Amino acid sequence: MIVTIRFYEELNFFLKKELRKRQIESEAAPGQTVKDLIESFGVPHVEVDLVLVHGRAVDFSYQVQPSDKISVYPVFERFDIGELSHLRPEPLRNPRFIADVHLGTLARRLRILGFSTEYHNHAGDAYLAERAADQELILLTRDRQLLMRKIVLRGLYVKNTDPFAQVREVVGRLDLYEKIKPFSRCAACNGELHTLQPESPEWEEAQQQIPPGVRTWCTEYRRCESCGKVYWRGSHLKQLDRLLAQLEQDRQAT
């Protein structure tokens, strides 16, 4: 049977060039769900927020019918589409992430911005999908097939390859500007940071991590509650300041 389907806005990124921004006549198998039809075009279901069939909202379990006219829309983070949006759990913008093995730099930078981001060097696809589902985490990946696993309910396909651009993409697409809390999480282990005061009970242990030259000028430190790593304002924070300045420009431009 033949159906007509059209993908809108950024969902066209996943399509072959000749299929973008137009109605597509497609053959569907009897009993095929609209989720399976959508993903047959390479579009992960977690990127979809609204499916209309003849103007009526349906869920992913809807079985396509002959001559159906299907419209597929992306995740709407900045717009309220009311009762029409029921295809994914709410809220997606709850900023708790898990990143796949290829996004280690992105994971560390999201942590620096204050977003809880799990990352494991050798995590397999099955673990990532199950962990994201069990803990209600947003799965970040550049692997479309991973996002197409049925168990994955929250996820984001990261389009950019440059880590700086990846951070801007994630924060921008999920509209997380107001939730940024710089220097509140450990870049190494994802633990929360607390202020470390010189001459405090834990100072003797912690100061062993601080070069003597730094102790001559720096009086403000933070320590990870999980791994004990100590942080202070150093040259590496110039990159953070640059990133924060860019994110502020992005926020003002939206």
C-alpha cells in the first residue's frame, strides 16, 4: 500500500537530499507502525515530537493505512504545542545526560556547565540504552541505530563533530540556557563540587593536590564530593569563559 509522508524542519537532516522538504510517496507493509515507517527513512523516533495523520495526532503504535497523509514534526523545546504532543516523556529538557563512548569531550564540557552527564569509556550500546531508560537520562550519541532502539525514550542525535559546537547544539536544541551552573560539577567523575576553605578540616589533605605556586595567589577552591579532586581558577577556565560568552550570545539570538 502507498502512503504519503513529509518530514518538517530539522528532521530533514536525516533524509537523503532528494527526499528533503517535500512529500514522499512510500510503500508501507500491512500492519506497519508509523514508528517503523519513520525510522525506515533513518529518522530516530526520539527526534520526533508530533505525528499527524490526516491532521490528527497519533502515537508511534498507529498502524499506517492505505492513502494515509502523514506529517512528522521534530521536538519542540521552545514552543508549547499543548495536548498534541504525547510521543515522548516529559520533560525532555530535564538536563541529565548519558553520552556514548565517542562523546567524552562533550560529556566533560557539559559537566563543567553543571549538567549531570554520565560517561563510561567502554560502555556498549545495550548498556547505554538500558541505563538511559532506567534512569530517565537523555542519551547523547552520533549513532542513529542506537537511538532507534525501542527502549530509548529520551535521546538526541548530536549533529556536530566539533566539541565546542556540540555543546552549543545540545544547550540550544534543549533550551537549557537558564539551567547552566558553571563550575558546580566535577569534569572527571560527574560528582558535585563544594567550596573548599583554606584552614578547614579537609584542607590538609586537599592542599597536596595544589601546586605551591598556586597556593601563593589563589584563595578560592572547590572539591569534588565523590572523587576528592580539587579545582581552582586556572588557565583552563579561559576556555570556559569563552564558551559561556558564546552561549550567552546564542541565548540572546533566540
